[in-house]
Amino acid sequence: MKKIKYYYNTNTLRYEKLETPLRVKVLRIFGFVAAAFVTATLISFIAFRFVGSPAEKILGIQNERLRDNYWKLSDQLKTMDQKMKELEKRDNDVYRSIFEATPIPDSARAKKLEEQMEIDSVENMADKDLLNSIVNTMKNLGSRIEMQKGSYAELDKLVNNKELLLSHTPAIQPVSNKDLSRLASGFGRRIDPIYKTAKMHAGLDFAAPQGTPIYATADGTVITSGNTNNGYGNHVVINHGYGYETLYGHMVRVKARSGQSVKRGEVIGWVGSTGKSTGPHCHYEVHKNGQKINPVYFFYNDLSPDQFDRLLKQAAASNQSLD
């Protein structure tokens, strides 16, 4: 029930009902609304300024979660990067060495990952910078993975061709020498039989009766057959691929012909004393990438360890060569 107020009118000496003018009512309502609005504004300002809005709190929580996820992802990238470095090192130092493949230079691999930023600097980074940092790191790592995949694909081919590689690598003596009595002179500086001075002897001399068969020491293709007036007399040069070539000199007669494919153990000619020679023998050389190397290290297919040791000592003896 609405409460009615009265006041005492001294002019009429009576109690009269108190009635508020409409203008006053309007002003009071307006004042109340204005005060409420100002108060609400002040409260909102103070709350948002010092406490933060609900939206800001939500964004802050989301931002913290993003940063946590970033650091977790960063740790994972560090681990992946370390594993990639180990794979790259093993690829160059182990796998490619086994197959004598050229190591992949660092310049061919992806650029080195940038150093991870300090925590303080990351906290001041914008979301866009954080995203770009992750994207660049992932691209860098991805390119390194692609390079490594390519390297492993190449190694896979080398593994598949390993049997072919072994069959094309010199691995037996060029003449039958079971009792190890036919090695007359080794690789290195030896006394020249004609000039009687020390000269480089770039192969091994196997003394044997004229007509003794000479065998190809590995699969390959004959690239020289006959006498080219270079001191080797009737001789054969075989290209085995993989950088290997072998030379067989001073034959009495040549069987293999230029362009012919030969297999390891196949007869390519017979021992003689043609060219610059002082007696029947087979002068044998091994070339790798154009360099003449000691053939004594390529007899592992037909010698036991003890026999190889004996042959090694015979080859090292300082004596006179036969050519």
C-alpha cells in the first residue's frame, strides 16, 4: 500500500496531502540514473584497469597455453635437430665411407638452425614472430630431412650394387701362385735392370715360365690390347669401373681384345718377355682414380691371412725389378 505523506499548512491551519510536482520527480529520476551511470562507469574502469576483463583473462590463459606449447614444440625441434646431426655425421663418417662415396658437404645440406631465443626475448615476441620462428625452423628441418632421404636413397643403390662393386674390384693374383714363389719384385723404388739405378716400380713382377696363363683380376672391359710402344710390350689394360683399372704387361701373346667384357679369372693372355723386360714375367699394376697403387693389397680373395703376410714381406724386399 502506497504511503501518503501530509504536511501542516500554517496558512489554512490544516493538514494537507503532500504532492511532489512532476518536474521534481523527473529531476530526481534523472539524477538517480546519472549517478548510477557514473558509478557503473567508475567501477568498470577500475575493474578493467587493475583487474582485467573476462575476455582479457581468457586471452591471457590462451596466450600462456600457446607459449607452453611453443616451448614444448621448441624442445621437440631441438631433439629432432640433434638426431638429424647424428644421422648426418654417421652418414658421412660411416655409411658413405664403407662404400667409398664422397661425403656430402655441409654447404649442400640445409643451413644451420638458428640459435633458440632467450626466454625473456620470447616473452616479448609477438604471436606473429613466434609463428614465423616455428615455421622457419620446420622448413629448415624439412629440407635437411629431404637431403638425408636423398643420401640414403643413394646409399641404398650402393648397397644393392655392392655385389657388383665387389666383382669389379681387383681381388686375385694375375697368375697362379699358390706356393707364393713367383713374386719377383714389389711396388716402390727398385733397381732398374737396364739402367741399374733406383727408379719407381709402379707394380708387381710375377716371374713365370713363358706361356703361363694370365688372368683378369676383376670383371671389366678391355680398353687396351696389344703393343703400344710404351715399354710394356704386349699388354692389356682393363677398366673395371668404380675408378679401378688394371694393367698386365710383357705378354708373349694377348687373348683379350679391346672392347671385350671379361670376368674375374678369365684368361686374357700368356706370360712373355716383350717390351722392356729382362725375362719372362707378368708386370701387374692397379690404378685407382688415375693413381698407381700397391697391388699387393688386392689379393684378399685367394690368400689366407698367413699367406698374405708372407706375400707382403716378399713385396717389401728391396731388389731388382724385371722391367
